Amino acid sequence: MKIALLSDIHANRQALDACLTHAYAQGAERLALLGDIVGYGGDPQAVVERVMELAAGGAIVIQGNHDAMAVSPPVDAETIGELGAQWTHDNLSEAHRDFLAGLPLHARWGHALFVHASADHPEQWRYVLDGAAAERSMDAAASMDSAIRYVFCGHVHQQALYFVTPTAKLMRFAPQPGVAIPVLPHRQWLAIAGSVGQPRDGDTRAMYAMFDDEPARLTFHRVPYDFEAAARAIRATPLPAFFADRLEAGL
């Protein structure tokens, strides 16, 4: 089965639509949304509504830190992210907030674990930024169940793949868009799907990945989308203009 891995949508309706269209064209049979559905972007209602529809159709949906913060934003915002969370909270319905609040921190599917940040205490939203963090996340997943061979996450906003060699050495692989990578289950793997709605590597294209469990292959994708329209949606709100600026720069 081909399962599309989409993370860090961040209320970017245009990027989500583009990635879904691309994923279905690539033969996606199921979806896993790995958290941060909202935050930063200007279309939280539309995006949460779409994700709720996808969940009703069988999509796996995980809670991210921005989802949790939008449900219960700090009363006294000290960062622009917290200011954005307050605005997002006020612009979601009670049903939207209940949906976000009820999302799990991780989910299993076959030999895979889906989580927003690290599987090592997922409620602490730890970033997987290097090999040491990847190893902790993989070890935590294995401690949940030794049958887990794949950890799929987001949170970092860039794409990466880590794996354990036959000599128990952890390696990092820099994926190329559109190139299928064999990910055989006799090894352990951790894949960071990147960000649908907030790419931060200097490339404005949205990110997602596709896992095909039958031949055990993983393909990372970059998808052009109308980032100018997404930036305009932000500028039409009281959200900080910085959120729009970074979409236009891919940062």
C-alpha cells in the first residue's frame, strides 16, 4: 500500500491542496498527517475542515505542537508563534478545537510508527536534528514495540532519512526529490517528511513523502504551489507579516 506522509501543513491551504493532488496522482491509497495542521498560516478553518474530512475517510492524523498550542494558547503571548496561536484559536470553531485536542501523539500502522516530533517523549516536542536525536527516537520506538522498523515524523521542516547499518552504525541520507529509496525492513529507519506548508531550506516548493510498504520504498517529493496566494491569505489577517515573507523565501 502506498501511504502519503504529510507534515507541518501550518494552515497553508494552497500547499495542502497541491500535495494532495500530487499524492493521489502518484497512487496514494492512504494518508498520514504528522501534525502541525495549523499555526503560521492564514487558512486554519479551511485546512482543519479538510483534514477532518480526510480523517473521516481513514487518514491517520497526529497532533503537533502548534495544534496543541492553538487549542490552549498562552494568555500572555511572548513570541510571534504564540500570538499566531491566539489568533488561530479565536478563528477555529469549538468543533475544530475539539478535533485538534483529541488527536493522538503517535499512531501505529504495520511496522511503522507515526509521530510529529521525536518518539522519545513525543509530548515534549523534541526536534530530530542530528544522528544522536534520530537514534534516541528510534530507540524509543523500538522500546514501544521491537517490531517497529520505521519511524515517520516531521517538526523539522526539512527532509532527511536516517538508518542503521548492519554494523549498528547510524547513517544520514540526503534524499533527492522523486527518487525512490529502498528501505528494507531488516534495518531500522527514521524519515523526516519535511513541511507541506512551511518549507525552510530556501526552496518554496512544498514537501511530502510517499511510503510504499509492498516493495519497501520511500520517495521524497517537492511540489510547486501558489505560495503567493498563501502569503496573501496571511497578509489579509492580523498575523505577523513575517509569516508571509518566509513563504515567499522558502525560509
